[in-house]
Amino acid sequence: MPVKLLAFAQTRDVLGFHERAIDCAPGETPRAILARLAPMLDPATMRVAVDGEYADWDAPIGAASEIALIPPVSGG
């Protein structure tokens, strides 16, 4: 099933896109999807959101329609 993958800041720079539709199985986890698409990115350095909610990297995505990769945020 197609899932919208959103990438922000550094992850967008590494992946080369901000938004892309990718095919994912309901049993896939965000960690597995990231490893398939960008093995050079370390999930420990960012958060993941599934359908607008922070999620566990190892929880299956189920019927999700959107996954967002969220790098650390700094501000002042």
C-alpha cells in the first residue's frame, strides 16, 4: 500500500526529497522502512511520527497513510 513519507531538515537533505509515496506492507516497521530507503540514516538520531503521532520505531505501521522523519530540533 502506498504511504506518504515526509522528511524534514537534515533528513530531507540526505534523502533528497521532502515528500514521496512509497510502497509499504502493514507489518513493516518505521525502522525497516528507513533501513530499506536510507541505510545511512540512524533512527537513534531522530523521531518518527505515524499519521501525525509520535511512534515507536519498531511498531508495525498497520494502515498508516503517512510517516514523518523528524530530526532533532534546536532553537534559541
